[in-house]
Amino acid sequence: MDFAPELVQYLRKADRFAALTGAGASQESGLRTFRDAQSGLWAQYKPTELASPEAFARDPKLVWDWYAWRREAVKSVRPNAGHYALHELAQRVPHFTVITQNVDGLHEFVKQESLKVSETFRDYPILELHGNIQRVRCSECGAFTEEWGDDSEFVPRCGGCGGLLRPDVVWFGEALPRSALEAAVESARRCDVFLSIGTSGLVQPAASLGFAAHNRGALVIEINLEPTPLTPKADYFFQGRSGEILPELVQAVWG
Ligand code: APR
């Protein structure tokens, strides 16, 4: 892909970068996006209808099992070229923040991998706005649990208070972790460059971050298979797969 010389120049000089990622950023790792048609066992359920406190109250076992299935799927996948390109970018620009709606932990995976082997590793924040599917906590007392027995009949319970265990993810209608959200809003407002990657931009408050960045004068770059509500505000819209476009962009600008 050819990138405009003025874009390349701008990115080389920019100071603060924020990148918002959605399910599309993990699609090339083999994970389904949220609004894709599901197949197989879960085809009859809409993900958006399982990810809610009401669904858990109605049928906790159904919701627990769906997350258990997704947790297993996440364990078996690895970051893709797009995750690595974002990490590479973070190593090259002065300030970089990843804001992710994904609960798969793949950005953190790349960072930890690099931390082990790189002598020049530079740390950067990864804000998990919607939690992390590998963590489990009590739905009553909030205590985190490292181990639980998966029972075929019942949802596992908290060793402390006996409440039902649930994934540490944000469901529809629930508040986002306050410090992560505040940091995300701050980085969207202060950045020079905002990248929106593989998100449909349909879920608030994450969806408003790109608009906030645009309103504050940041350059907005969007990478997606298809246009989204943010596209009209984007300075550059690259249509395609993030695992292909991001490495090309990083190579063209900082390679
Ligand atoms: N590269 C770039 N974009 C992609 C790719 C890819 N390889 N594959 C899919 N996409 C795009 C799709 O075109 C779509 O716009 O990624 C987007 C995925 O959208 P959603 O499934 O709606 O995922 P997301 O935006 O992350 O959803 C937000 O909704 O249900 C909640 O909590 C859940 O975090 C999730 C939130």
C-alpha cells in the first residue's frame, strides 16, 4: 500500500499516539468478531444478548459456559502481525497508549514476550476497557479467583462468600473500570494521532474516543474492513485487514 508522503512526514514528527482496537484487530489471530455471524454450538445465540447482567441472572450456566468456551478459544490463539506492529510502533514513538475493547489479552501478550527478550524494551500503557476474559471474580463480593472447578451442571462458586463466579469482563449496562476509562479519555484528548483499528464503533463509550480526538485536532487514522460511523471524520481510512496494513504503515514510516 502507498502512504501519502505528507502522512509519513506527519507521523515521523508526531509526539503522542493513541490506538483504539476492537475485535477486528484479533480476527486474524482466529478469534471471531463480536458482530460476526456465529457458527456451531453457539449459532443460536447473539453474543450481544449473552453479555449482560440480565442474561447471567436469567441463565448463569449458559453465560458461564459461553465464556468458558471463549476462554479456551483465546488460550489457543496467538497475536497476529497487527498486534506486533502496534508494539513496534510503541517502541519507536515518544508516547504511545493502547486502548483496547478486547478481552483476549493479546496486546499484553506481545508486551510480555518482548519484555523477556528485548534489551531496549520501552514500556507503554495498555488500557483494557472491557476487562480480561482470563480473570474470574465473584459476582457478589468481587473477590478474584485463580482456580475454580468446572462442573458440568453448575456455575462454580466463590470460596469466600459462595456467590456465583463470573468473568471479569464488562457486560452491556455495566460501568467500565473507572481508571482505565479516565486514562483512555485523557489519551484520546491529548494525542496528536489517533488510530482506530478493527472496531465497528457501535459501543459506547469507546466509540466516542475517536470523535474526541478529532475534535481536539488529532489526526485520525482508521483501519477497518468496512466504513464505520467514525469514517467521515477520519483523515485517512485504510480499508483492509489490520494484520496487513499496520505492518506496512510501520515499515513505511519507521522502517
Ligand atoms: N482488520 C480490520 N478490521 C476488521 C478485521 C480485520 N482483519 N476483521 C473485522 N474487522 C472489523 C469489522 O469490519 C468490524 O467493523 O472489525 C469490526 C469488529 O466489530 P465488532 O464485532 O462490533 O467488535 P468491536 O467494535 O470490538 O465491538 C465492541 O462490543 O459486544 C461488545 O464488548 C464487546 O468489546 C466489544 C464491543
